[in-house]
Amino acid sequence: MSERGEAIVEIRGLVNRFGQHVVHHGLDLDIRRGEILGVVGGSGTGKSVLLRSIVGLKRPDGGTVRVFGEELERLSSARRARVERRFGVLFQRGALFSSLNLQENVALPLIEHAGLSRADAERLARVKLALAGLPPDAARLNPAELSGGMIKRAALARALALDPEVLFLDEPTAGLDPIGAAAFDRLLLTLRDALGFSVFLVTHDLDTLYSSCDRVAVIADKRILVAAPLAEVEGTDDPWIRDYFHGPRGRAASQAARHHSSPNGEER
Amino acid sequence: MPDNVSRPGRLEQDAHRLSAIGDWTLPHYASLRDAVARVHEAESIDLERLGELDTSGAALLVDLLGPDTVRDVDRWAPNLPAERQALLRAVADASRSPLFAPPSPGGGPLAALAALGQTVERLARQQRQLIAFIGLTLSTLLVTLLTPWRWRITSLVAHVEQTGLNAIPIVALLTFLVGAVVAFLGATVLRDFGATIYTVNLVTYSFLREFGVLLAAILLAGRTASAFTAQIGSMKANEEIDALRAQGLDPIELLVLPRVLAMTISLPILTLVGMLSGMLGGALVCALALDISPTQFLNILQRDIPLRHFLVGMVKAPLFAFLVAVIGCLEGFKAKASAQSVGEHTTSSVVQSIFMVILLDALAALYFMEMGW
Ligand SMILES: Nc1ncnc2c1ncn2[C@@H]1O[C@H](COP(=O)(O)OP(=O)(O)OP(=O)(O)O)[C@@H](O)[C@H]1O
Ligand SMILES: [Mg+2]
């Protein structure tokens, strides 16, 4: 197994723009093997666009994105597909296949990439759906018949289908009830510890940041302001960061996290 | 994790002791599943020589031992690293509730019969819905007509441009070609009777009465009814229709009326274009192949062809337009929130509207014939 801590995604000088609108300018960021990297920033600061440019859905207008040491842009389509298979992506709006039911949604990559038979794949898909916290009878529902939180869970199950090496999650806990969100945080840690994948986690959920993330990257001003362990980020002298972590919600979440971890250390 | 040489996972059984060996991971799922299925009962398993383990391998272990045993993994495999125990426990918890959803109903002759019945019933319901929707559209139209400040001129003009103006080239080209073909046919058949001059009558009759309007309507059915269905269907899938309703806006007034009216304005114009360009195609063939000069063509047209043929063709246009537009919109509203469903309804809207156009045209032809028009 490769060493923990080595960078598996390296972004250097990334530039992204839509017409005149510059979203990223000279953005640098690493994702290290085995870490859970939280990505925060105000609405519209380009977190989802950053995610899309890492997984190769948006061609950068400048700079380089190296994944597993290679630039996706430069790879032949077969090799690129092999790299992309090592990704699991949860899109902000779920992006479930609307013509397939949930178990088929999760089974699709298992059939296509892992070569499982349909029956095997659907059985495994039901395990993943249950792991993501969906009841068994949801397996045959269509995406249109789901609640907002259920869509997130199903999308998580699909992202986890192939036990990917890098998991990209775009606001996975938005729309989940607090109990479900806490269960999600625990699941993410359990799976990361057991499977050793890395996670790029876009979130506005302060509790998730405090409970799961090893490092936090803050996007502002078209670039990464800081990317460091939470304690260090909290101490950064920047008005936005101060408002974010030391506003009423940030304080509550940090107190809750401290309260949780100090008396009984076995929580993690 | 990936590029290491993987040791295929195996299940070994000796002296009543099971042991899991090698990588219990997704690539080996199929063979491991078979091995697991062969074991009848197992209380515990030796995990000392286990290589990699992922969720699929954990799911197999849960299949093998049952969720309750796996839950107590620290009892029978205390040496397993804590994170693997946690993974096994998480998968065991997830597998606790029955994972088998009820099977879907099977086939057989009875099911085929039932499917037939359902299809017939659906057809009947479809026609009822269509009539109801026509009524709804007409009543909304009436109310809107009486309240001029609710007319949506901008939307109407935009739709007229898309459905009418943009379709002129294709309609003109198509009818031109068909006109030429009809003239050739006429020339070939009538030559035997020495009556090639009647080719002019053939072309003008057929285009004024039938082909002009029919071809234009069929083209619009393929081009525009499908667009209406796809537009409204994807709005439906995206809950945009619900959003309109929730804001107290009437989707019929906002979405259907502009489309239906635009179509009713466009099709007569396109019909006229179709008639003219079809006769032009006929005239060209007459001039080139039959030595009937354009002047002669126009003379015959003026002398022999009464105006009523033109009117018979024209009156059908608004009717066809209304039907095609209404079917396109209705199918859009019937679409469910999936890409598949939008596709199915788009197909259905094209098929239905072409069918209705041809059916109505046949009925109209009978009627006009009996009336001697
Ligand atoms: N396809 C696109 N075309 C044009 N502009 C786009 C496109 N996608 C994103 N943008 C712009 O890029 C900026 C960043 O968008 P992005 O979706 O990354 O925001 P975000 O940080 O994910 O916000 P949120 O937290 O609300 O999800 C926004 O200003 C948006 O308008
Ligand atoms: Mg976003």
C-alpha cells in the first residue's frame, strides 16, 4: 500500500472562468492519500467548479490538475477511464439516473466496471444503500419518488459503489436530518479508516468539519486562502474565516465538538 | 491499494474451521460468492490470513456468518484491526433488515392478456384525456381572449418564430421535391393517354387540396410537437410546473396557449408556402420534361382550378395545427420525472399527432367529396 500523506491530487495555478466571470485564479491545492479534506467557502465561490475540474468534467482555463501523478487532459481515453474508475463522485443535486431505480443506479457501475452479474450487483447495491442509511424497500423506488435527503443518501451509495480511492462529495449532508448527518459523519470515518480512501468534502456543515475533517481548505478570492488542520484555520486572520468559525453557529459547533471528544475519548 | 499484486480471495475449510484467505474485494466477488453459498453453517471464521477487505468482502462475510455473529466480531476475531472491525460492524448493521425486495410479477399468457387489456384501456383513457385537455385549453383561451391585458404577445411571437418562420425552408424544400415527383408520376401515367397537359391539374389539385397542408402539418408534428413535449416534459420533471402552480400562475395560460396559438398562426402560413412551392416544383418539371411553359401552367391554373380547392386546403390548416399543438403539450404534461418518460412521451406525441392529422384529413376528404366541394 502506498504511503499515507503523499499527494494524490495536485492542483497548481488553476484558472477557471466562464466568459468574463473568473471563478478561480491561481488556485493551489493538494489532496493527500487517506485524508478527509473539507472544502468551505461562501456560496458561488467555486467549490463545485473546483470539484468538476478535478474529476475532469471541466477543462481548466489555465494551470494543471494532476491526479495520481497524471494530467487527465493528456491521457488517452482508455487510460483516462481507468483513472476515473478510481473516483467516486456525489454531485450536489444527486444526479441519479432518473430512468433507473435506486438499486439499478448503484448496480450500474458494479456491472459495467466490476463485471458482476446483475443479481450479484443488485444485492451488493442493496447493502450499499442500507449502509448509506436507506430502508430496504427504497431499493425499488425511482429517483423521482425520493425525498431530498434520500436522494443524497442514494447518491452517496452510488459514489461508494466501487469502493473508490478518492471520494468527491459535494454537500453530502445538506438536506439530511441532524441524526442522519451525524450517522453520515461516522460512516465516512469508518469507511475511510477501513478502506483508506481520500475524501474531498465540500460542505457547509460545521459539525461535519469538526467531527470528520483532517484538513480544511477555505476558498475565497478565487483561490485557496488556507488549507490546514482545523485549529490552524480557525486561527487564521481573515475576516471571512473569523465570521465563519467564530460566528454563532461556528462557536456552537466547535463547543459541541470539544464537549464530545474530551470526556469520552473513544468517540473516534 | 490498487496496483499491488492482488491475491485472489479464497475460503478454506479444514477440520470444521473456516478461514478467509487473500483479498476479499470487489474483483473477486463472484468467485467468493459461490464459495460462500456452498457453506451451510458457520459460527466463526479465521481472519488471520485475510488480505484486503472492502465493503463487498465485508458483505460476503455477513452473508456467511449472519449479521448478529459479525456484530460480535471482537469476540471471535479479537486480533482484527479496529478499523476492520468497525467496517464489519457497519456492514452488519446495514444488512440486518432483509435485503431482498419482493420479486416483480412474472409473465405467462395471463399476464399478456392483462397487458393487452391495459393497453386498450390506456388508449381509451388517452382519448378522453385529449378531449378534456382540448376543452380546458379552449376555455382558458376564451377567458384570456376577454382579458387583453393577459395576452402574452412576446411569448407568442417567439413561438411563431420558432415554429413558423424557422420551418419555412424545410417545408418549402420538401413540398418542392414532392411537387416535382407528383408531376413526374402524372407525366408518366398521362403520357399513355396523350393527356400530359393534365399533369398541371394533377399537381395543382393535389397540392391545393391535400399535400400542401398535409405535408406541412406532418412536418410540424415531427418538428414542433416533439419540441413542445420535450420542453414541457422536462419542466415537469424539474418541478417547474409545480413551481408555477404554487405561485398561482396557470401553466395552461402561460405555456399551452402561446404554443397553441403560435402553431395555429404558423401552420396556415406554412401551408401556403407548401402549396406554392409544391406547384413550383410541378411547374419546373412541366417546363423541363413536358414542354409546358410556366405561362401555360399559370394560364391553366387560372382557367381550370376554382378557388374553392385552395379554401378546402386552407380551412384544414388551423384545425390540424390546434390538434398537433394540443397533443404535443398534453404529452409533455403526462411525462413523469425521468429522462426515459420524457423520451417515451415525445415519441408518443409525434406518433399521435401524425396519426390524428392523417385520420382527420381522410375524414375531411370524405366529407368534402360528399358535399361536392
Ligand atoms: N456552467 C456554468 N456556466 C456559467 N457559470 C457557472 C457555471 N457553473 C458555475 N458557474 C459560476 O461559477 C461560480 C461558482 O459556482 P459553484 O457552483 O462552484 O459555486 P459553489 O461554491 O459550489 O456554491 P454553493 O456553495 O452555492 O454550491 C458561480 O458564480 C457560478 O455562477
Ligand atoms: Mg456547489
